[in-house]
Amino acid sequence: MHVIEAAQAGGPDVLQYLERPAPDPGPGQVLVRTEAIGVNFIDTYHRSGVYPMDFPLVPGQEGAGVVTAIGEGVTQVAEGDRVAWASSLTGSYAEQVLVDAAVALPVPDALDTPTAAALALQGMTAQMLVDGVVALEPGQTVLVTAGAGGVGLLLTQLAVAAGARVITTVSTAEKEELSRGAGAWAVIRYTELDDLTTELPARVRELTHGVGVDVAYDGVGKDTFDASLASVRTRGMLVLFGGASGQVPPFDLQRLNRAGSLFVTRPTLAHYIADPEELRFRAGSVFAAARTGALAVRIGARYPLADAAEAHRALEGRTTTGKVLLIP
Ligand SMILES: NC(=O)c1ccc[n+]([C@@H]2O[C@H](COP(=O)([O-])OP(=O)(O)OC[C@H]3O[C@@H](n4cnc5c(N)ncnc54)[C@H](OP(=O)(O)O)[C@@H]3O)[C@@H](O)[C@H]2O)c1
């Protein structure tokens, strides 16, 4: 079978399309023939060395496909079933992937396989952000960075569905249109601001009559963290959920009292789906929302598996919108 493998950490060029023997499922595992593989920003952290990993590395934590073999003791799924996954293990950039049966999510009949792959990780992340990390309430106002990104489009829709007013940031006119389509109440083109750190919070406060947002969801990290913090109302919450622009440097906790007795959290999906019941609840919730049309899933780009490096270049180059998939 073909896989994408990196021999060492580095830029997108380290991602090589290679032949490797197909694995056999061990106890509790299933072997899946992948039909669509999700590309997520975390894959770029793994590849580049931002997060220390063992190499050689087959990146990827997400995908969907058909079960072709089951290991000893597996009863939850059978050969021929369609499943999706968003596990914290890597190895999904491959034509065949071993998945723990405990985290293999049955794909509902009404959902096509690429949509299931597109939703598993970013969908459950968006779901955890509005109904886990915080429980959004009707009438609240939130800020979402990178509103036209994979998480951003889903998070905006789920926050709107929870009754919140959503202010997003985006870099281009095309992304602004997509973000408004997802339900954003106001969109700020942060790349047009001369001084992001002062002008972004000023715009947010203009929009909120000087109060600030109840929750700032920041997945951009280094470049936006200070602006997001300054956009939050007294006793509000900053949810730092990623670092697309780089990691946020060490932080003086005294800043939280000066800024208004704020809360900051740095959640990771793995901790919000570790419990099997919670995993099924979050997956079931986003799959159901997609099936009924309550949640629109935008697949912005599909690349052949062999072109994974190109997909990483596009994601890191800010040219993608919505979900990026690799198709074996
Ligand atoms: N905590 C968790 O469990 C969890 C789970 C999933 C994802 N995440 C995080 O959520 C964030 C979004 O992930 P995603 O996969 O949905 O990616 P994405 O939002 O589709 O892509 C990243 C976006 O970030 C924006 N951005 C701003 N500055 C950037 C820079 N210097 N370089 C690259 N992008 C920049 C770009 O949008 P604009 O052009 O509009 O600025 C870009 O399109 C990432 O930080 C990721 O790590 C966290």
C-alpha cells in the first residue's frame, strides 16, 4: 500500500509517497481501506517538529473508509462497515490504516464518507468548544479567529445554533463571504489592520458597545493572542485552541486580573473524547447535524494522497478554506 512518510522533521518536502506493507489488525483493532483522509493543522506541527514526534512518521489523525479486516475480540464493528476516526494517534496518511475499534465511529447511511472524514476531528473540536469547554448561552457574543478555516466555519455555525452572535476574523474577501455564509454577524479582515493588537480589540469593543466578547476562541495563537485577550469582557473566557501562526510564549498570569479577572484555557480534543460515551455523544451530535443539514460541511480542497506536501503548503500558506482532504 502507499503511505505518506516523513523520515525526519522539516518543511512539507519531507513528506514522501512510499510503498509499505499493509498491516494486520491486532487485538481490538480494525483495518480500514481509507476513502478520504483529513488534513489538520496539527499534522503540520507533527511534521515540522513543533510537537516532538518519533520518526519516521506517517502523519494524520483522521479519516474514513471501509473496514476490511477485524482483530481478535472486536465486536463493535464488522467487515464492510463504514467508519470514521479522529484519534490522537498518527498514521492516517495511508491507503490502509489500523484503527482501535473503540474509537471507530460508525458512519450513518445518510452521510457520505468524505463528509464523515471532514467532520470527525474539526467537527468534534467545534462541538467541544461550544458545549464542553464552555456551554454557550443564547445572547452571548463570541470572537472566532480564522472564521473561514476548517474549525472556524463549523464553530461559527454551532455557536450561532447555540444562540450566540459571532464575530470572526479572516484574511481575504473570499473568506469573509464564506464566514458570513456560516452565520457570522460581523467579520473583521485582520490582515488589513495596521496594528492587530490594538485595532482588533478596538473593533470588537465598538461592536459590543464597549463591553467585549463573552468568549474569544483563538486558534491562530501567537499573532492574535494579545488581541483576543484584550477583546474579552470582564470575567470572560479566552479559549486558546491552537497556534496556526505559532505558539503563544510564556504568559504572566497577573495579566488576567488586570484585564478583568479573565479565564484562559488551552483545551485539546483528546481530553474531551477520552471517555467512550463522550466520544459517541460528540460524534453523534455533529454527524446528526450534518445529516439533517443543520451543519454545512465545506470541503474546500481534495488532493491525491501523493500530493500531501502540496496540501500542507496550502494549509500553512493560508490559501485553504474549510476542510482539506487527501484522497487515496
Ligand atoms: N485543540 C484542539 O483539540 C484542536 C483541534 C483541531 C484544530 N485545532 C487548531 O485549530 C486551528 C485551526 O485548525 P484547522 O485545521 O481548522 O486549520 P484552518 O483554520 O483551516 O487553517 C488555519 C487558518 O489560520 C489562519 N492563520 C492566521 N495566521 C496564520 C499563519 N501565520 N499561518 C497559517 N495560518 C494562519 C488562516 O486563516 P486566515 O487566512 O483567515 O487568517 C488559516 O487558513 C489550528 O490552530 C489547530 O491546531 C485544535
